[in-house]
Amino acid sequence: MAAWFRRTRAVAHYLRRNNGCTPSSSRGILVDCQGMPVPAAVPMPVVQPLESVWIGRATGRISPTRFPIFSAMRFESTRAEKHLESLQEVEDDDDAQVLDFPGGKVTFTSKMQFIPESSEKRVPCYRVLDDYGQPTEYDFSDQVNEELAVKMYTDMVTLQIMDAIFYEAQRQGRISFYLTSMGEEAINIASAAALTDDDVVLPQYREQGVLLWRGFTLQEFANQCFGNKVDYGKGRQMPIHYGSNKHNYFTVSSPIATQIPQAVGAAYSLKMDKKSACVAAYFGDGSTSEGDFHAGLNFAAVMEAPVIFICRNNGWAISTHIREQFRSDGIVVRGQAYGIRSIRVDGNDALAVYSAVREAREMAIKDQMPILIEVLTYRVGHHSTSDDSTKYRPMDEIEHWKMLRNPVNRFRKWVERKMWWDDKREVELRNNIRNQVLQAIQTAEKYEKPPLSDLFRDVYDALPSNLHEQESQLRETIKRHPKDYPLDVPV
């Protein structure tokens, strides 16, 4: 009996949607599109539009001999067809109590049970290296050979030194703002290593290592931070708001989470063009409190877009602890809620990050689906040069993560154990990178600033009247208050 009702309701739903007809679900009779009984003597129509249909008394089946239209017609939606065909899977189980709801069958139960607010057991965290750089199970030499490992390590050191020097440059008043990725070097470099140059990156503002891996030079970093005339953004962005068309790296945008739905759209365009590439969208745990995060994940799941969401859960959204943001088990469980395959990874383990992103990329492209990766790490540095994190978290906590759980030190131990690195190369590398960064800063400072006119260009082909007016007003203001205007910016 249960199977009879399921088939009857499924056919009824199909007829209502496509022909406006509703067969009787109470007993096997012939009805027209207005639900009125049709006398048995009335000839059986077989032409479209479909006027009536016979539902069998015993089985609830449609007779293909009396209505050949059903055997010849194909569904416009293959998903609808698969859904209707799936109903036959439970035909032999008359005791099955299920609701044939759009999206899949739902079983019934007489027991009232609420889904708990959180699981008693937290989602485990995937890692490959322990805190001492010792492989926990697999060696991973088949994935990360000597050349790749050395490049990963040297870029992690380069990022570490670059951040430290640029941070000090801001403290000296040479640039206006800076933001480091200290403690999160493994996420930057290892994830970038697992992607290809064809993959599109939409960063937040702590992913300069991804751009470094792709070939963005130290001089280009310095030019952007100093906003000189060779800066690709022509000095119109805050420092650390990098962007490069050449490296498939979207320009950083200050408002958090806005890049997430944009990343889904970019990924869907790759899917439409049948490109063998994906999109990587980076964001922090604070971004998951924004509406764009939820809209973006649902958008990606429904459209089956090849995008990898990489969430850096570093415990703090500026001064807001994660306990004050959400009560769920981190971010990884939210992926399942939206129907997205997800994993939690140790963000201080470069090998774990690399292997997880590498696998995620393969799934995203091959299966055309989104993947969510929650990367657990810790922001060792202040949120930015505008922040003093010692006001809201203890120093011993910072030192613990900085010294004992340092991702750069952990990866170095593994590389040294493989006999691919030694102290001599370490000293040479750090001295060399330090000199290169200092030289890049000195060169960037010598370049002139972009002219005032560049502030109004590059948006419209022909400058509109309102921008002409604004430029004239600005020039008049500068003439009236010349001392308030920087002398190194050409008027």
C-alpha cells in the first residue's frame, strides 16, 4: 500500500507540473484535468496535450499500452527523471515509511528526537607531521620530493622575513599599514604549492605567501606597500592589498567575506568553459560570521561549482574569540549543513595542508563540486599594525604557539631529517632574503608617487562630468591648503 501511494503521488506531481492534470489517489478511476470522473465509455485519448490517465486499481501503475505517450516521452530535467526512477527502488518494500520529498526520500519515525546542538565528539583534525616534524604514519616522499620540499621551505622563510621587515618599516613610519601572516606560513605556501597557475585565487588579506609562491617578486611587494608609480594599483589601495592578473590573483578587498560569493561565480564560469581548473577562496574564521559566507557556500553547493573554500581558523577575529562567534564545532561542520564535502586540517603542518588541498583540487575539478577545508592554526602576530593583541590574549599563549608549534620550524625538522637541508644553507638563505627585502624597500622609496590625475582614471573609458568636477575641486583645495598635501605626490 505504501508503494502504491508513493507512485500515485509522484505521477500526480508530475502531471500537475507538466500538464495541469491530477489523477485520483484514493482508488483506480479515470479523471480529467479538472478532477472530474470520466465515464468508462469515453474513448482513451493518446494525443498531447495529455487529457487523462488511468491509474491501475491493484498496482497503481500507468499502462504503457493504453498510453504510449509515457513510454516515448523523455523528461526535460534529467534530475527529475532520476528522482522518479528512484521511487521504484522501494516498490518491493511495502512497509517502508518514507516521504518522497524534493531532494530525496526522508524516513518517518514516531520517536520525537531533536538534532543535538553539537556532537559529543569533535571532528578530528588531519595531520601528517607531529610537533617535532616526525611523520605520524606516511612519509609522503612520493608527493613531496626534494625540489618541492626545499622550495616550500625557502618560501616559508622568505615570507617570514618579509613580514618581519615590512612590519618594522610601518613602525618606522615608512609605510602606513601592514598585516603579517606569522604563524600561518604553512597555510600560505603549502596550499599554493598544491594548486596550479591556472587556478584562480581570491584571497582575504593574509595570503601574500600564495602570491609569493606564484612568482610575485619582493620588489613588487614593496612597490605596492609604498604605493609608488610602478605599483599595479597606482597607489590607490592600502598596503598589503595586492593583486596580479598575471598570477591569477584577485586584488585584495578590505571588507571581509565579499570574495566568497565572487569566488563561486568565478568557479562556475570555469565550469561553463570546461576548464581544467578551480578557484581557491581564502578567508578567516571571522568571515564565517558574515552573510556572504553562507550565501556563497549554498550558491556553490547548488551550482556544483569547482571551488575550494580555505578557512584559516586562527582562533581570533581581531579581538573576538571564536567562542564569542559561534557555538558549532568550528567551521568544518557547516560544510555538511550546506551539502559540501569538508575536512579539518592541522594548519601548522605543511605536509597535511599540501596533501589535503591537492586532493581537494582533484575532487573539485574531476567531480565538479565545492570543497571546504577548515585549517586550524594560530595567529602569532597582532591582527595588524593597528592592533595590540596582548590586550585580549595572554603572552604565554602567544609564546607557546610561536615557539613550540611553529609551522616553519616543524617543516624544517622534516626537511633536515630527509637530509635536504642543513644549518649552513639556513644561514645563507636568511641573510640573502633579508638583504633582498631591504634592497626592495630602498628601491621602492626612491620611486615617485603616482600623479594626482591617476586617482580618477582607469574606471571609465571617457571620464564622466562628476569625476571631472571632483578632480577640479580637489585641485582647488590643494591650492588653498598646500601645506596639508604631501609634497612627494605630483599634482
